[in-house]
Amino acid sequence: MAPKPSTGPAKKTSSGEELPVTTMETVEVEGRARDLIGIESSASQGEVGQPEFQYRPLSRVGELIETVPGMMATQHSGSGKANQYFLRGFNLDHGTDFSTWVDGIQMNMPTHAHGQGYMDLNSIIPELVDKVEYGKGPYYANAGDFSTAGYARMSSMSKLDKGFVKLTGGSYDYYRLVAADSEKLGGGTLLYAGEFQYYNGAWQTPEDTQKFNGMLRWTLNEGNWGMSVFGKAYHNSWTATNQIPLYALQAEGWNLYQSGSPSDGGISNRYSVSTNLWSKGDNWKNDFNAFVLYTDLDLYSNFTGYLVNPTLGDQMEQKERRWEGGANGEQTWFNKWFGFDMDNTLGFQLRHDSISGLGLNQTVNRVVWQQDTLHNVSETMGSIFVNNKTQWLSKFKTVTALRGDFLGFDVTSLLASDPNSGSKYSGIFSPKLSLIFGPWANNEFFINMGYGFHSNDVRGSANAIITGGATSVVTSPLTRQRGAEIGWRSEYVPGLNTTLAFWYLHSDSELVWAADQGTNDPTGPSNRYGVEWTNYYKPVSWATLDADFAFSQARYTNVPWDQSWVPNAVHQVITAGAVFDLTHGFFATTRVRHMGGVPLTVDGTLTQGNTTLVSLGVGYQQDDYKFELDAFNLLNSKQNDIAYAYQYRTLTDVQLGINAPGRGVNSNPNGGIVLHPVEPQMFRFSATLKF
């Protein structure tokens, strides 16, 4: 699958299908305009091409995931840390139940130092993303761990019609340089790219973010088969301004952009080598990829001020060194059985993570004064799946699938004070079924149901953990989830692609490893349900409009109704935009993103409030150059990027002898609101030279 054809030489996908190359020279803005009637198996599946997001203003690379309708990405801890993600009533934290794959490698990290499923997208160069395929719900055979809410698969370009150099400068010391080109080499095509970004931000303590990205891709296409080899490198260092207490703004005169712990921040590295191979015949096709990567993270955070330690403060270090290797493959046969057209797919996924120095330390200004936990972890996940698609009638087909996932792990504690060591094995099977009706007059209808799961941090599954006097329970390594959906897709109105989905999702347990505290946090089973309406409209050749509406509810099921809100579940996500590809090379774009209905406590007495941001972009381009000016937070909103409810003690509290955490809201046992604001109004100018 690919964007609607644009000018440029054809390439082969993993299925061997000839598709157009989407390059930076593409001026035809089509994005989600591709006809998906008769192709996808649910109303919640789709794809987005470079033409849609090449004009979209991105204040940070994580916002690229917002091309998935209903998804929201925020940030609370500096530009180098993974974003916070929200979809279908999930506070996905930094990953958990949404999986992203980039060029065949899953970005989510199990048993991560900061949080289960940690998904850092900062190593992506947006200008080189060819397309994003996505799906929501547990209905897809090739989507396993971390994929119950949904998945995204991003693919990089294999070649460029022209090389380019792009320089961006903007408010609050934002500077970015990216360059890329491709050329023939060894019978194939070599694409090479590099990126550097520096940013201080509006924060009282400058971020001093320094990011480096590099990518090599060699691609060979030989008719019925082909291959790619990737090499990628990423480094980032930053200082973070974490969330601060609302009462400090109201009663202590804190600045909205002030830091409660100026030495917070981190250093992150990621290096990977991978290969993708594909081939096809008259009635079959296959795909295979293998990869090895190294990542590390040293993350320093203080989320509670001086609550735990009034003398030294509560800064902690979360660290790890990780080697990961794996392979994925699938084979599809196209046959006619008993008179019915039938596609059968057999696939596997294998991944091994070897994690050393996985630790939680207490620190002061990034200097360790106490070790809480330190582990070496070996974790292997193997998966196999079968998928059958059968056309029973001209207007009715089914997709049935069965997936099996098997986890084995070994946890070794390196501290005598921490007894948490052990080995275990676990497995889970997940059946899936989709019923597809139509099309009638370019209208298609879907009924989807399926089982899924997410893995838990295996440190919480090895043994009871005693950290700082707190004992956590032993968790199941794999948590069962299930979901269902009724959907409609229509292209009846010329130029309009619209989908409507009513969905339901149940999780047996919200029990996850709370890496910020070093214990497991049991939060019970939950139900989520909602509706999504997506629209992509091209009324004329020079204008593209989109509007997506997502509304959901998330409730615990084992507690009284008035105590059942799932904290930080975003219940309203609305995004809308317009792109105008005007005459003589001029273009303009605007976007609105809104999120609201966010309870911060189980009783709903504290809420985050609504956040609405407007961005604007204008530009001018010709064959060999492009200029663009982007404005972010155009209305200079002071609303929250994210907020929580918990206890916090400031240094002023300590000095005044005040021992009431969450001062100002003492009647609430959850403490008070802590928040991280959206970044203020800012402008960025970019100049691109093509050669």
C-alpha cells in the first residue's frame, strides 16, 4: 500500500507491487485520499503518505504519530525523552498499548528503565518518512505486544529524485539542519541522510537539547525480489523541565516555565543495523527482516520535589544498557479453495532483549547517593500467527486469524538488598475475526472482534519486590485484553473519505510496573468504549481538508461507579486541518488540535482542563528550493500539555516546616495538580535547497 501516484520513478514494496516514490518534490497533496474500499479489514485501518504531512507544521517529531486519527502526543520532560501518547481512552504513557514499527523494527521497549513499552520516536527524520500505515484495536494477526489500542508502521523512502539541504531557525534558540541524497551504487540505490538539532525552549532552565541522527539505506529491486539494508545512528542529550505543582504557581509565585529540579534531563543513544528482503511469484509473496540494535538511556527526573527526602530532594536516575536482536517473516499464498478466493498467511516474529545495568538510583544533581534496584534481564518473545481471508460472496468476506505469543525471561538482581530474581515462561493465544460487507455505492461495513495482550515489566513477574519499604505484588507477565468494533467506510461523496467506528476494549488488569516509584501499581480491570469519526476531503485540486473526532470513556470495573475513572485517560480528541496548494508555488496550512475531558483522579474531582492549540504554516516552493514559515501555538495558549494529581512538596514547604503535601487541596487524598504547560507561541523559518 502506498500514497496515490505522484510523479517519480516506481519502486517495489515488500510485496513486489510497483508503487510511485513519494519525494520532497511532490506538490500534489493527497495523503489519505487513497481509495481503501475493498482493501482494509476494518474502518480503523488506513494509511497516510508523505503528501499529507510534508506541509504539516511539527513542533516535535513525536507529533508525526498524530497522523493516526484520534492520537494525541504531548511532552512533559524535555525534547529528548519519549512523548506521552493518548488514544482510545488510554493514557499510553510512553508506549504501553500502542506499537510503532519503523522500517521493520518495533520501537517499543519491554522492561524499560522508565516504563513498560517505552516508545521513543526521536530517531525518525520526518522528511524521509514515505508512509504511515495504521490500525486500531486487537484485530490484526501481525500486531502483537503493545498493540491492543493500535499500531503504526512507518516506512522510509528508498530514493530521492533530488538531494536536499534544509536549515531551520526559530524562537527560543531552535536550530535544525537536515541533509539527504541518494545515488546509484552496486546495482542498487544508496540513500544517506543526517540531522542535527539544537533547542533551548521557553523554559527558565534551558533545555540545551543536542540531537544527532544519521541514516544509510541501500535498496536493490530485481523484478520479483528485492532487499534493503539499513544503518541508523541516534544520540541525544538534554536538560528537562518536569511538571510543577499548581499550588506553587498560585501561592509561591513560581513561573509557569520554572523548573523544580534544574539538573533533570538525560542522555540517550540508539544504533541499529537491519535488512529487509521480499519476493513474489504468480500466487505467493513473502517478506522477511532481521535486525540488531543497541540502545542506552540515563534519565534523571524529580516528579515530587522534596516529598520523600526533605533534605536531598527526590531526584532519581533510571538507566539501562540494551542489546536487541530479532527477525520477522511472513508468507502469503493466493489460492481458490472450493470455489472461493482465499489468501492464507503464515508468519512469525522473534525478539530477544538483553538488558544490563537496569537500575533505579536516588541522585542529587545527577550524582548517585543510593541504589534502589539493579538488575540484568534476559527476555525473549516468540510469536507465530496464521491469517485467512476468504471471499464468500461478492459482497461478503471474512478475515480470521490466530496468534500465539510466548515469553521467557530471566531476572537477576545485582543488589543483596533486593531479592527480586527469577525465571519464568508464559504464553497466550489470541483469536481474531473480521466480517466485511460490501461495497455498495462505495460504502463498506465492518464487524471486528479479537483478543490481544500486553506484556508487563518482567521485574514485577519474577518475585515480590521490596523497595524503600514498599512491597509490590507479583504480576502476570502477559495481561489479557479483548475488543470489538462496528465500522463504516464511505467514499460515496466525490473527494470525501470518511469512516465511523464504534468500539469497545476490555483489559483484565491495568497492573503495570511503575518505574517512577520502583514498585508495581495494581489498578484493576477496566472497560473502554467510544466512537471515532474521521474525514478527509479534497473538494478541489488545490485544497485538502481533514477533521477527526474521537470520544471515549475509560472506567475501572471492580470499584464503585463514582470511584471508577481511569486517571489521565483523554476522553475527547479533535483535530482538524486545511492545506491549500496555491498557484505559482505558494502553499498554506493550518491545524487545530484539541484534547479534553481528562480526569486526574478516580473520583473525577480533579481534571486537567481542555487544551486547544492552533498552528499555521505558509510557504513558497519551486523545483530547486522551498521557503516556509511555521507558527506554533498561534493564540499563545497557557493551557496544559499534561497534568497529574499527586503529592508534591516544594523547597519552600520544607523551609517553612510545612508537611502537608499538595498544599491548597488538603481535602483531596490524592494531593494536588501538578502540570506541564504547552510551549508558548513560537515561529520557525525553514529554507530548503534541492540539488
